[in-house]
Amino acid sequence: MTPTDAVYVYGVVPKGTSAGVFARVSGIDPAGEIRLVEDDDVAAITSAVPLEEFGLQALEANLRDPDWLEQKVQAHNQVLAAGVGETTVVPFRFGAIYNGEEQVRTMLSQRAELAGTLTRLRGALEFGVKGFLDGAALRERLSRSAGVGAGEAEGGLEYMQRKRLEQQLEGDVRKFAASCAEASHDRLAAVASEARANPPQPPEVAGGEMLLNGAYLVGADREADFRGALQELQHRFREDGVRYELTGPWPPYNFVDEEVADAS
């Protein structure tokens, strides 16, 4: 580290974690080696970054550059991901920058909650589960059951009856989506240490009609149970046009309190 550098902090791990855990990943500045800065029972995951890029004024300008921001956020996440399954990681938000390692140690000494968070997260992994509904397939199945037809040659009464049936059908689809989401989340939460149901993403972002956007903190001893519960759900709701997407394991972004993740 030179006088023209600052120290970037990605998160914390337990004291004594081997720096080799992060040996194969590049830092947010590719020239900066990942170093662990220890204090008491915790260690900060750090690397040197140039002030010409991460100094206050330079950083304010760079944050307005979407390409720069995307690249750096990905690098931040990749460093944290390297620790998943190797040690316990408490992720910090993007952008935690300090003047030097001594300032990092001071921060660690003042953040007593970090050790408690590491203890709570020990041995657990975060998984994401997204549930998608093929609304068209479900509507088709329900319409056949309800006898809603195309009505090629219908009078006014038949037309109004069909419209009422279609409205009822839409209501049934929405009720199913809500009940399926609740049942799915409850089943997965039952085999997780902690669970969070995040708002579903809009179809243009998710690539389909999302009914579940869940995050689950799963102990290593319950991972097989968690995967088994997901398979049960896939079998239970497959004919209703529901499919699930499992992602992870991830650093426990969803299970770190905002004040813990905020390293400022």
C-alpha cells in the first residue's frame, strides 16, 4: 500500500480465517491483493485501492458511470462469494473505504455487533428461490374446468355470462398465485434457520410472472432437507404451471441487518 492508496473493505470474517480463501479472486482494483486485517475476534476483508479512482471526488464522479459501477459491484460480490462455504462472511455494502489499516482496526473495535452476527451466521448459507407461474397454462386449465368457451355465436345473455366467468377465472388465478406463494414460502422456511419473502420482481425484469422471491438461511446440516422441500413443491405445483428456480449459495446479504452492513 502506498500513500496514494486507500483501503476498501468488503466485509468481515472470523479472526484466524486463512487469506488463502481469497487467493484466487481479484479485488475491486485488480492490482490490490486481498488482505485480512484482524482485531479481536473478527477480520476485515480488504484490498488497496487508488485514491485517483476511489478518492471522494473521483468516487462521486465514477458512481455516475453505470459501466464502472457495474464492474466494481461485480468485483465486490465476487470477493465475498469466494468465502462462501469456506468461512462465515458478513458482507458490507459496496463503497466502504478507509484511509488505512489502522482506521479499519478502529472500525472493527467499535463494531461489537460484528462478532455476534458472525456467530449467528456460522455454518449457514443463503439460498434464493424464485417461483414462476405460467399464467396462460393455469388459465387454460381452469377455463376448461369452468366451461368458459370462445362463444363464437352467442347472444347478449351468453356473452355476459362468459364475461362473468372470465372475471371469476382471473380472480381464481390471483388467489392461486397468492396461496401458492404463501405455501411455498412456509414450506421452505420450515427447514431454514431464517427466511425472508422479498417483493416479486416485475415480469420485464424477472422474465416471467414471479409469485415468489424468497431468501433462506440454511444450515449445512439442513441443506438436503431444504432441497428436498423444494422438490416436493415442484412436484405439488407442476401441473398448475408453477416452476421454481434455486440460486446460491450466496453471501448472506438478506440476513445482515442494515446497520451491520453499513460500514460507514
